[in-house]
Amino acid sequence: MINPQLEVRNLCKSYDEGRIEALRGVDLSIAQGEFLAISGASGSGKSTLLQLLGGLDTPTSGEVLFENRALDTAFNFDDYRAHRVGFIFQAFYLLPTLRAIENVQVPMLAVSQDAHNRAERAEALLCEMGLQHRLNQYANELSAGERQRVAIARALANHPSILLADEPTGNLDSVNSARIMEILTGIQKQRGMTLIVVTHENEIAHSAARQIRLRDGKIEA
Amino acid sequence: MAGKLSFTGFAWKNLWRRRLRTLLTLGGIAMAIGAFVALVGFSRAFEHEWLRMYQGTGTDIAVVEKSFLNTSLDESVGAKLRALPMVEQARPMIFNLMDLTPEINALVFGWQADSYELDSLTLTSGRRFRDGQPEILLGDILAENLKKRVGDTLEIQGTTFTVTGIDHGGSALEAGAVIMPLDQLQQVSSLQGKVTAFHVRLRPAPAGEAQDHYVKRADAQIEAALPGLHAVPAAERASNNQIVLLAHAAAWGTSAIALLIGILSIANTMAMSVFERTREIGILRALGWQRWRVMLLIQTEAAVLGLVGGLLGLGVGWGTLRLLSSLPQTASIVSASVSSLHLLEAFGIALLSGLAAGAIPAWRGAHLSPVEALRHD
């Protein structure tokens, strides 16, 4: 692959002083605008890989490169997470004290942006998610599907080029799962964003342009 | 547009999610700042009233033996003092604090009937007392609290005194005090021939000599002429007399303990809040929040607790002083006025308390690993 957007080389991650090896020498290149599914059994290391790709954690050895630049201690991880990637989690992770429109503004507080512009963009994103009538609801007043749509709007807040989704449909019924995947693939296509989804659902994995499967911390051939 | 989220708004929402805990913490810091405003304000007002009293009577120097609490100075020293060339007048006085009724105690001054200090008082009714007679002047506030008028009697230490006049002095101390003939106070206190201090009024300073320098020169002259005695400028006496120093020490000591409790209550609240919100901090970090911004959020919450608690505390302190200044037991020594500098100081202490209390929880929260924080239940 020529000039991959994201690349990992011989990536290893171990915990508990090396007793637990979550990743054992993973090599992977991801192109700009690609839809990649990472699947595997529980404990196979797929979420760990996603965390390393998103700059949430640092590898024990090996390296992660974003646009040919290594994500290492010299790299500003906060800036990378704030501007380059958007996270979507299985448990949504909305802040309970905030309304939907305020939740979407939280990432924007990490970058310089006028308060009026923040609210305007949050409203536009929520409308895009079909939540124009739910702007002022708190997380506990929203259905699971609505919460995940708010979380997607939040992930898009700072115009990232990569969306990282960790089991985005894990807490949803089949109807909402289909809706969320439809939204995510729609965003990926319309905006040309890279979409990396960790999933254990074959249907979702098969819908991706490329699928890799992890087993015991390694990519299965 | 509705739904704008500001940084401080976010901090406030975090605090308000646990309303009871936040209110209790605010109550704690408000009580601490209230104690500081009331106690330190009281002790400073007390000092200020002493200064006003000295300034009002025109006393330049107080001559004492050891401490202000001792009435052990021999009255005969007055003749030697008056013989000094710089001294215009040297008047003996006794100062005491006495129970007048089971509820009311008051400062009692013993002055000579022809003392220059009496000239500073305005008699609102009646006349001055006479030496050798069981007669007293009552400050107007004290008279009101005791419900006494000219001609009424008041029993002090077993002796019945007649109220000959009601005075209005230049300071709250005089307004709440009893003034009686020196010899009468010596008699009721069994201190014949002894005085607390001599209040000295100096002759005018020579042309070209600054008053401060002149007073210091007079101090030296008095101490040289009367070895073993201390001559203290009146302004210094107001701030350094043992009663004022005791009031300051008690006020600062009690306030420091109250402030420490207030700081600990904020620290406890913030530590619990950070612990409870570990996952949320992980979310913020995952969403690109820098460590310093997480620290700033937690410190802002702690500062808001300090500031809001401080504002409430200013009200509590001011209200307490108002209450104390209206109670008969304390009206004579408590002024309801609080300087704006003191309020600003209290507000600053409240803010610093919040920041100090929030520092460790903020540092801890900011240094959480995003992955471990997200895993937190």
C-alpha cells in the first residue's frame, strides 16, 4: 500500500509486567477512506489494537504511524485524539450531567472554538443524526440507539479523518444496529473518512471493505 | 441558540450533580470564611477602637511597667514624669474588665476627674464625676444596654455608684465603658496607690522635628529617667497591648483551624468527585482533552466551591459581627463595621483554599491513564 494513512509495525502490547501479551507483533496498513473491520474472539487483542491506533495507549514495542509519522512520546497524543480521530464506544460513554447537544460540544472544548460555533455545529451534527427533536435530552432520557447516534455526532465534532468504533452495536438491538452501521458507512463514504470497526458480529465484519481477524494477539492469515 | 456549553458551565454542572454534597461543602467553607471574617474582623476592630481612643484623647505615649494586664505601677511615678521637660501632662489610669450584671461585662476606666482625657468625651446628659465620690460616667451604648439614666445607681464590686453623666466617646470602647474616679476604682479593686499606666501628652514638637521622631525621643527620655518602665507610642500601644494581641492570636488561631477544616472538606469533595468520575475523565482524555485542561476543570470546580463558599462566608461573618455588636454582652467591644480590605482578604483566602484543596485531586485526575480510566467501574 502506497502512503497508508495509518500503519502499525511489529506492534506488541503486554500487561502485568509481560505476563499478559495482548498483541504479539501485529503489522497492518490502513488507507485513507478505507472501511476496515477487526474481528476476533474476546481477549484476542482487537480492542487493544484499536486503543493503540487511536493514541489512547502506547505499545510495549513496535510503532504506530499516522501519515508516516510515528505516534511516540514526541507526538502530541492529545492533539491526535482531538483532531485526527473520533471514538465511538460500545457503552456510548455520554456524560450524564449534560444534554445531548452539550455532550457533542465536549470534544470542541479541547480545541479553540467560539461557544456559538460549538453549539451551532453540535446542533447540525445531531440533526444529521436525525436527533433534531432530542437536542436537550439528557443521556438517561434517550434510547440506546439515540445515545449511540449522539456519540457518533460527538465523534465527528472536531472534523476527524478517522472514526474508531469499538463494538458500536454491542448494546443495541438488530434494528438499531442496522441503523448505526448505515450511519457509519454513510459517513465513511460521504466524507471519505477512514472507518475502523472492532466487532465480533460476522455480519458487520463482512460489510467492511476489508476484514482482519485477530487471534491470540496476532492477525490470522 | 440554546444549549451552549461553556467550560465553567461544565464545571458547575459537575458540582451540581451531587447537590447535597456540594451544599454541605459550601456550608463548611462558608462557616470557615465566616469565622475568619467575624473573628479577625472583631480583633482588628478592637485594635482600631483602641487607636481611636488614644487619638481621641490626644495621648501620645503610654507608660507601663510590664504588661497592660498588670495594675502594678506606683502612682507616685507621675510626679517624676511630669517633671520631664517634654511632658505636658502625665495622667494615671486604671483599666479593668468587670461584670456589671450577670449578663453584661464592660471595660472600666479609672481616670482623674480633671484628666485631659475626659475632655474628649461629649456628655449627652448629666455632668462629670468628682474625685473621691462614688460616681460614674456611662458610655451611651452601655447605658442603653443597662437601661440606666443620670441619677440611677449601679452596684460595682459591692459599692453603689451614682450615674452622673452619659457620654459619647470617640470609640466604641468608650461608648461601652464605665469611667469612674481613679481613686474609686483603686478602692473597689483593692489597688490603692497602683495604676495600670500613665497616659502622657507631650508638649508640641519643636519646629522642624517630625512628630514620630519627637515621640521616639520622648520615649527614650522617659525610659532613661525611669528605668524599668516602658514608654510606648500610643499607636503602637493600640496594636501591641496584650489584650489586642490576645484577641489577634485567638482570632487567627481559631480561624486557621476553621479554614483547615474548610480546605479538608473541599479536598474530600474533590477527591471523591474525581474518584467517582474516573471513567468520565477517561472519556474526556479519549476525546482529546489535554492533561492541563482536565486539571483546569477540576481546579475550576474547587475554585468555584471556594469562591461561592467564600461569598456565603462573607455574609455569615458580617451577620455574626452585626449580631455581636447588637448583643448587650458584646456590644461594647464589637464593631459591626468590616473593612473592604478585610473582605477582599477573606475572599482571596477562600479562593486560595479552593485551589489548594483541589490541587492533589486535579493532579491525580489529570494523570489517569485514559485506557485504565475508561475501564473503571
